[in-house]
Amino acid sequence: MSTIYEEPRVQHGVPGEERRRSSSMQDTTTRSPGGSLKLGTLAGIEIRVHYTWLFAFILVAWSLGQGYFLPMTPGQAASAYWILGVLSALLLFGSVLVHELAHSLVAEGRGIRVHDITLFIFGGVSNITSEASSARDEFLIAVVGPLTSLVLAGLFWLLAHVLPPNTDGAAVAAYLSFANLLLAAFNIVPGFPLDGGRVLRAIIWAIAGDMQRATRIASYVGQAFAFLLITWGIVQVLGGNLFGGLWIAFIGWFLNSGAEASRQEQRTRADLSVVPVTALMDAAPPVAAPTLSVQEFVFGNTLRHGHRALPVVDSGRLLGMISITDVKHIPSEAWATTDVVAVMTPMPLSVVTLDADLESALEVMVASGVNQVPVVQDDHLAGMLSRDDILTYVRLAKELHLRDSAPVSSAVAA
């Protein structure tokens, strides 16, 4: 079981911050991980469970209840073993949650916003909305996870020795001590994007002073570790351990995909950092006057032209954004007599300036959970930039092999 904290994914987008008035630039400003269910909020961080977690939970509970605890507490009813298995599985995933919370709290302490933690089949994912700004931050955020698991392993070990021997409580505590120790050991292996791989990246980053180079090296080391797992899994399958071997190989495949995606993403972010927002923004976007009625916005813009959100501008000055999210709260009979300025999301909004690059613009969208941002100059609207514009550019640049033929910035300038 592994835990991973994720940074923004250029390829697929990332859930943004919780819904708030200042980010209703689209009908859906907050995206939730596909197939996940929100359980609650801890320290301002959403806790979610992915549907794949259920398979892992059932598997762990079954293997513990029908195997691990049988020789440790013999002579009990079958239902008692199932209860022990379910309880231990819940506490195990609780330990994973604490591991991820440690990542998240340190990240927020370093000024990096964390949107959510999602438990899934391989453990947990902390959805961190931006890159660490220094090797020190990267190291601290990464290393705290395994350290937390080691602390939990020690606490459960003490509990197992305090409780009477050969009891259910002692057996559960002993299992959780071993599981957390295994979790810490697995994650500290330098297999990017595991915690150990990120620690390795931080060290290389600090020595070389180049995050991109550090990411490349750490990702290659991670892929090497992944291939070792895949090979080990195949050997296990050939040796008769079909289920265990497939599981090990699948974890290796997952880590290999993550390492390769991280390397490609870093390269994409580097490409975007040299392209100004002016290269892709719409310099003459449709706008709404403050006196435009909600009815005119709905029927003349949203339904006719598909505009889900428009900047509200008065003499070139950006006042706010009007979106169908704002309109939903207004009774339809009041649309004709209600101006958009009365229901819009007012300034301040998430914006970028004319001198920004595409990478920083994407980070603003990710951190705010929006799909488009106004480009401003001295509080005046200069254009609009959408996430789709950036993703289309990335796809076309790759398809046209712009990276191989010329620097991306030169191609855009041309």
C-alpha cells in the first residue's frame, strides 16, 4: 500500500479550491476527483474516498479476518475474525490518512494550498495545488510522511506490549505496528513519485540547483524501481503466487506510469513557462455591460452562443464575472428586471497580468479551481485565457513536434 502526494497535472487538470464567490467563473468551478465521495473536512482539507478504495478495504479485511488473525487469537467464532479484520482495515486506512495529513499540513505550513486527500486502492493521494518553491520545502513535505508512519508504528508497538498478550487488542496493535513500518519502508524507497523519490528529487535539486534536472533523474530512478517490482511480480506469478504476483506487478506498473507522467509534465511546464499569456489569450472576448439584464445574459449569450460566464466590464474596467452559477440563485421571473451587476461575482477575482506566462496562469486556474482567467492591466480587461486554450496548445505543440524542431517560445513568436 502506497501514499502519494500529487501536484497539478497539466494533462488532466486538478480540482480547485472549495467553491467560493470569488471563483464562479464557470458553472463548475470546483472539480472533484472522478468516482470519489467526500467524507468530510479536516483542517480545511477535504477527505475523499475513491470507489477503488472499497476493493482494497474488502481485500484487506478478508485477508486479515480469514488468515492473519486465525493463529494469533485461536478458538473464536468466524464473526469475531471478520470484526477484527474490518476494524484493522479501517485503522490501517486511518493510518494512511494520518500519513497524508502530515504531508498536507506541512505543505500548507510552507504556503502551499492542499485541496483534498483521496483514499484509493493503493493508499492515499494528497492533492497539492502547486509545486514546492524550494528544495527545502520539497524535502520537508516529502519526508514527513514516512516519519509519521514510523511514529505510528512505534506507538502501535508500545500499545501491543502494554495490552495483555494473546488478546484481540494486542493482535490488532501488533498488525498496525507492522503495517505502518512496512508503509514507511516502502514509501522511503527512492521510487518517484513515492515519498522517497521526492526526497531524492529534493536532494538533487539542492545540489544541482535545477528542479527539472532533478525531476528527470528521480523519475528515471523511480522507473527502474518500478521495473524491479514488475519483474518480481512476474517471478511470483511463475512461482505459483498468482494473486500476490499480479498485485506487485500492478503496483510497479502504476509507479512506472506515475514517474513517466511526472517527467513529461515537468517538461510541459517548462515549455509553458516561456510562452506569454498574450500568445494564446482572446484579446477581444465577449463582455457584459453592468446594465445587461440577467434575461439577456441567459437568452442572448448563454443559450445562443454557449457563454457560461462573461466578464462584466464598464469603460474597459473589470468589475467582476457573471456566470450561470450566479443566475441559478435568481427566480426566473426576476431575470428581466435584474442587472448582472447585482448578482455577479465582484472583484477581486483570480486574474493574471499581461506579463504572466502560461505556466503561472495555469497555476492560478488550478489554485482557484477555475477554467478561465481574465488577463488584466491596471484593473482593465486585456483579454481572457482558458484552460482549454492551454491544453489545446500543449496537444498541438506535441503533435507538430515543436519541441524537436525549435524552441517553443520561438515558434510562438513566429
